[in-house]
Amino acid sequence: MNTPNQALKQWISQAQQHLSPDRVVWCDGSQAEHKAILAGMVESKEMIPLNKDSYPDCYLYRSHPDDVARAEHLTYICTPHKEDAGANNNWLSPKEGHQRVDPLFKNCMQGRTMYVIPYSMGPCDSPYAQFGVEITDSPYVVANMYLMTHMGKEALEYIDKLDTNFVRGLHSTGDLSSERRWIMHFPDEMMIKSFGSGYGGNALLGKKCHALRLASVQAKQEGWLAEHMLIVGIENPQGEKTYIAGAFPSACGKTNLAMLIPPNTYKGWKVWTVGDDIAWLRPGADGRLWAINPEAGFFGVAPGTSQQTNPHAYNMLHRNAIFTNVAMTPNKEPWWEGKEKDDNTTTSLTDWKGQTHTASSATTAPMAHPNARFTVSCHNCDSFEKPGKAYQGVPISAILFGSRRRSLVPLVFEAKDWLHGVLTGAAMCSETTAAATGKVGVLRHDPMAMKPFCGYNFGDYWNHWLKVGTNLSQPPKVFHVNWFRQDSQNQYMWPGFGDNIRVLEWILKRCHNQVDSQETPLGVLPLKGDINIENTTVTGDTLNQLLTVNGPAYADHLTEVHNFFQTFAPRNPQALMDTCTKMINQLKNY
């Protein structure tokens, strides 16, 4: 595939000389190419075709057992000055970053194919689209980028006109050794180098690496936000549609919320899926915040996805999908824990490592990896809001910050203003999940759900959020939600899933000034009776507990948050520190 872009030609030529591939293939993004890539992986036994009747054009891929999640401890931001990366990132100088990873790439594609993937994050003709080219030796990456980005010939036509203004991504699976695994980001060079991993978050360079880590730096420079957020449109029975964005740590219900189906008691309500993972938000000429989803597909967590928890997601997985690290039934259907109601069988299954289990050899270990994934096009989803508004974005009326907290944090509260909203997001802590390597269930600071993804110093990031707010005459209201409160018997107190529309209804009423509230030192909470719990198992007493603010305990929590903020001094906003201190003093006696 020819290109008049001299910078691109030169980079590809240099890469070819350094990597020494047997052949070079420029990806055109066609359906025929996609099918050929999958067929090749089936022939090489890297992919397993699933049941052609119940799961047509679906495939199972098994990654290396040591390569099943984002390798955050091996992910680096390479800037000239360490303080620009911040304490929230691993840091190396650009020189050290290149020196560490470049020798690993030397001749690493001997005997392999070097794929060149031109892609766009966002529809190619959107004014907000950003372009990149990924070089990889992984056909699995090619197959997933086909579903997750706008890739191929059309993207290349736009890149041809960009000179040097595109992201360069270099990836090789190497030998998949965790001792030679690095994900390096060079913001000043608009470059990513990823070696030694085939896992999506480390290898699909258009996703977290480009659309968040590098894009967040670009957004700071240009006055917008690149965020780890879902985008949904909520339509009431009167046909009025309100758009909200929501930041949740990985595997904390973003996809479920993005594809929410209201319960039967909410007839006439609809939820439209714009995106489930990444949002680019820009101040509009009208003083509102506008958002696009830069992705073309969903890369979601399979375990727990069922007809009961997320019907839209469950239904979209029955065609043209790639499954990673799920289990498989004897008739070659994908299986994972929680797929079927009350189905916890682990017999007669092939687990995610390829081991077959019978009744006599059943194990208590999960059959599907807890971070097993599915990849599908957005167009597979029945609730997906078809392109149209996607090009110019949708106006955001509310921003939700959500965390996984068993105690302390109420079901919902509203920030008092933009500054308080930024503090609410910056103070987020959540219990870790299997989406990243390390222990599960550990409480960690995760401001705006961007701990693994912000490409620069959190202090500068919070300052940037405050600056963006000054350019909004009609800023979205900011809320915090927590679907995961548990009682003394470790049972969830809120039903979640489709019933979350009950909380969203209150949020929308607050956005449209249709309901009063009670003010507390923590924030604005619903009045008694304003959260509809009819036809649920939630009692009035339980709801009261979910909406109770334990002042002294929250003051202790915010004191620890304040100490966390101090680690980013002197770059953290003084207004944020002062507001946090004021809230601590108010909560102590509440």
C-alpha cells in the first residue's frame, strides 16, 4: 500500500530494517482481510472456531498464562523531566526508555509477518478524530484492531495528509516473557513501544495507550479531556434524551451501565449506548461539554455477563466476536462463570488454559480467567446509538464517578459545584479487580478512574480539570455513585444492573432542576422518597443506610485522601487542598 506521507514511509522503512520481518503487510481494513487473518490463526491453531450454528463467526483465543491483564508495573511514561510524569506513573527518560526496549525489538520479527495498521480513533471524518499507525507481529492484534478501531484504507487516506501528526505504535509479542515485557509511552514523540505482551490492554495500542495515556497529554495541551468514561443517552417516556458520562475503574460495571435495560416498572425508558470505556470531552461553543466515543468496538469482561445482568451484551456476543481466555463447552460454545443463571458447573469443560475437566477431575479454580474478555463491534449492540451524533459528539449533562466500595460511600451524592466535583473524582478509591495484575480486593486510590491511564502528573491533571471548568458556562453536574455497598452478611444492599435506572432517574431530575435535595458536608443527597424502590427487595431502612453519611469515618477517609494529594505537591491545586480540608473539618462533627 503506497503512501505519499514521507514521515510514515521513513518510519516503516526504519522499523523493517530493525525488526527484520519475513514479510510486510499493510492492512486495508476490509472484511475479506479480517476473515483471512482469522482463518490463518485457525490454521496455525492460535484460534479455535466456535460452534458455527449458535456462535457464527466467533472464535476463542488463549493467551499465555502469564499474560492475562494490563501490566501496570511494567508500563512507563517517558518524559524529559520526572515530575511531568508524576508519582502516579512509572518514569524513565526518553533516552532510557528507548535504550531499554530497542534492543529487544532487534530482529524480533525474523520468521514473522510485520503488519502495518493505519487506524483512526473516532470516525475518520469527525473533527475530533485522532490517527495512528501500529506495527505489530500479532495477527490477534490485527483481528482485534479491526473490531476496536476505524482501521485500514480510509484511515490511511487521512494519515497521508498529516505529515508527522500521527501516533506511532510499535508492538511485538516477543517471546512473551514477563521479564522482557515493557509498555513505553513517549508523549513528546507521539510514540508507543510495547514488547513482550499479547494482552489487549498492552497490545492494542489504539486503546489505552493512545486514546488515554497519550491523548490525555494532548488534551491538556489543547484544552479538552481524554477520560476513562462511558457515554450513555437516557431517554424518558416523553422522548427527552439526556446524555451522561461515567468514570468507573475497570471491571466495575461500566459496560453493564452503558447497556442498561430498565426494569419492567420503567416502561417507556430507554438507554442508548454511545460508548462503554473511553470518552473524549471538549468544551463547545454553547458553553456545554460535548463527548465522542473514539472506539469502534467493545473489549469487555466476560465473567458475570449474562442474560440477567446485561442482556444487550449477552446477545451481541453470539456473532462475529472474539473471546479471550474463556472456557469452552464440549459443543464448542464459550463459557464463563456467571454466564447462565444458577449455572456454576465446572464439569465437562475445557478451561481457559486448554485443560479438560470431567466430573472426576473438577477443580475449584475458575474455568474462565476472571479477566477473560470479549471483543465485538459496537454495531453488534442493539442499544448502540448509530453514527450521526457520534461525529460531532453529544452534550453531557452529568458526569458520574463510581467506585467499588463495600462500606462508607453512599449510594449516590451530588457535588455542590465544579470544584467540589473535581475533588469528588480526585478522591475516588476503589477495590482492585482482575483487570490488572496484582491482588484483587485491595483498596487503592484511583482518581477519576485514571490511575492506570493518565499520561502525566495528577497534580497537573486536576489543575487541567479546573481550567476546563472555567470554559464551561453550562458545566455538567457531577455525581458519585456506589452500587457495591454490602451489609454485615456480605450481601449487596442495592440490586444494581437494570435497577440502577432508579438512581439515574434522580440524577436526571437534578440535572433538570425537577427535585429538591438535602445538603450535607459530603455533598447533596436525595430526600426521603426521591429514590424509587417500588417493586424491589430494597426496604426503606436499607435505603436509609445506603444514603447515610458517617461524618467522622468519612473525615478519616478524606484525611488519608489529603495525604495522598500531598504526594503531588507542589503541582496539585491549592483550591482542591483547601476544599478537602474544609470538608474534613465539617464532617468530623456531622
